[in-house]
Amino acid sequence: MGSGLQRRWIEISMVTPTMADDRNRVVVVMVPLPLQGHLNQLLHLSRLVSTHNIPLHFVCTTTHGRQAKLRIQGWNPHTISTIYFHEYPITPSASPPPDPKSANKFPSHLQPLCEAATQLRHPVTSLLRKLAPTTHRLVVIHDSLMGSVVQDFVSLPNAESYTFHSVSAFSIALYTSKKIREQMQELLEPDDLTTDHLSFEGCFTSEFKKFISVEHEYTKLSSGRLYNTCRVVEQPILDLLETEARNGNKLLWALGPFNPVDIKRSTVSRKDGGPVGRCLRWLDKQASNTVIFISFGTTISFSQEQVLEIATGLEKSNQKFMWVLRDADTGDSSDDIRRLELPEGYEYRVRDRGLVIREWAPQLEILAHPSIGGFMSHCGWNSCMESISMGVPIAAWPLHSDQPNNAVLVTDILKVGFLVKEWSRREQVLPASAVETAVMRLMGSNEGQEIRKRAVAIGHQVRKSVREGGDTRMELESFIAHIGR
């Protein structure tokens, strides 16, 4: 054993010598950013870690943690005895309502919540200090935008941290450096990636860029990086990032998809009187691959004009559809959100081939349903990984953040989708004719069938990778072995 490592173990053993025999080998603390897309991913990762009988402590704000547990699909977080939830109140942030008329679709109304979440530093530090004497190694897994919250782990001799990036490896590679971007273009086929396709303009507000910059500074303290992706989806890009990480003495693991890939057809869900049961019972009546699912995530606020154009396009397409029509989540997760209006008599006219869902919908279970043949999506990374893992092709309509780059990955590199709306036209209202064309292209053309075949093939490979002997399963086992070393 090297002198440095030996010295570290001596330091650890001196924390509370009398408890040494009673300690856990490793304890994990999970610290997500309290936004749905971030919470969902780390909650799913918590399930994967807990299957190795590792005590796991999930930290969140009170309101958002409870909401995330209610929304999770494919498993019940209340039934796993090794996951412990710690929900802390934060000072209410003065969050403005979502602005559907804003030209920039970035959900700036959620920035006050993100900044308020930094108040979790003190309760998290207290929790870490309480847990440190109970374990040989205390492992902190934190969202890249919660670096300041976990920074005090460095004061504990047996603690180490790992940064979770909630976006694709492709997006991180583009953000990292010009050198990585140039190397990526050399690796991929010339027709796959052109600089004209990639843009950072309009992805974030200047205020949120500052927030990102501050939080990312703290990631320098971490020992490695975790991604919700897999080698099947992003092998060449992960190789580049792995080389860069090693140069900085960091490790990298691709552990995705975090979400369960074998969704059971639950009779319990179908008996539910709420949106979950209604969605699944309606889908059960439809033939295989005949329904397009339309959903733009929890942070998007469309104008009433755009809603009407989408409605008209879907109606004119004469294709079966399931449309989640709800405004963005508010900063305080209240149910008091703007109701989006449809043309008079619309839901009655489309009743035989369309279902409009105004509540939160069980997206993972919907995408896993055999009747779903396509997904019109904003290309948030959660949605991309869920759709890819279920073998569902994507009609991509990026709106902010990493979504334009995810759309390039889906359409130009993986070729399991196509663009509904070019990023350069992001401030324009998409007309009903373009919506109709996109739906018909995916659901009613030979091109759509070919895209679906590719999506199904990649989905099969992704699902295979999480099973015993698969690349993702072995990578997860490698990470578990590393933190339990």
C-alpha cells in the first residue's frame, strides 16, 4: 500500500476508533438540483445504487422531494429500506410565473428556486458530519449545479464526491473546450455534425450562465463524473471525455439509462382513477405503433397562439395522438398553473383518435407502451434517454438549455429522429402545417418507418446493456466496487 493511501486510511480510522467494527463499508449521499428533470434522474440512480445494499441518503427541499417521489415511475421509493429521505425547508423564493410570451424559452422563472437551493449547504454539511463516523467511506453524489452545497465534504477525511452531469455527454463535450469539439468532429462522419447545426446562442439567460459558472467551479473538488448515458449511445464522445478526465486525475462512469427499462404492465396503474390509469387504459385500446406522444417537459410555457397551432396540426394530421397539455411547473411546485385553452369542441372532435392530458402524465410508462410509435419532444435529456431506451423515435423540437445539442445527437448522429423546428427559428411560432407535416412524416411515411427501425434497434441494445454482462451493468459494478474499495 502506498504511503499516501496508507496515511489516508490511518486518518479515516481515527475518526471514531471504537465504532470501526460497526461501520458500513460505504454510505452514499445524493444531492440533486430540485428541478424535476434533475430530481428524476438522481432518484432513479438511487435505486440502482441501493440494489447493492448500500445505505443511501437522498437530500432535497421539502416540497420538491415529495413531488419527485410521487412522479417516479417503474418502482416505489417507499419500498426500498436502504434509501433514506432528508427533506429540508428553504426560504420561499419570489418566483415569477412562467412567461409564455418570452422570446427566450429558458425557464428563468425557476432561477430563484435554483439560487434558494444553495441554502441546503448547512443542513447537508450537518448530515455529512453526522454520517461520516458511521462509515469507512462517505460518498457524495451531487448535481453539477449543486457543487456549492456539498463543498464542506472536504473537511471530512473519509469523504469524497462525484459530480453528476444531468445532460448528454455530447452536450458536455461541446461545452468543455474547443479542442474537444474539434476532436469530436474528426471522430464523426462529416455529414453527421456541422458547426451550422450547433449553437449556444439563446440556450440560457445570462443570469443562469453565471449561476452555472459559479457552481461548476466546485466540481474541481470531485473525484469523478457520472453520466446518465451508455456506451451504446455515446461511445466515441465518452472516450474523448474519459481521456480529458484522466488528464485531470478524475474518473468517469456512464451508468445510464438510470430509468427502469422493463416496465411491467401494471393492473394497479390501470385501475387508478387519475391521469395514470386514464392514459394507460386509452393506450390499451390502440394498435401497436399507431400513437404519437406529444410532451414538452415540465419547464416549457407555450403561448396560447402556439398551443392553437399545435392543436390544429394534430387534428389535420388524422393520426392518433396523446398530448400532454400543461403549463410549466412553478417555482414553488404549486398546482396553480395557467390553463391552456383549446378551440371550442376540439376534444369532442378528436375523441376517437386523440387524448389530451392536462395533468402530469406518466411519461416513462407511456413510452414503454406498445401502441406508442413516436414522440414529439423538447429533447430534455430525461426524455431522450427514456425514449431511446424504449426504442421510440423522436420528432425533435428543442426549446432551451442543452436541448438543441441533444436534438443534434438524436437526429444527425444517432439518426433516430428528425427536427420539427430549426433552432435558428426558435423565436417564431411554428404553424399548424409544420406540425401536421412532422406528425405525418414520423407516423405515416416510409422515412418514419426506417427511423423507427433504427430506434427499435438501438433501444434493444440499450436494454441489453443494463442486463447481466452488459456494458452498463459492468460499468455500474465497476463504480460500486470503486466506492466500496
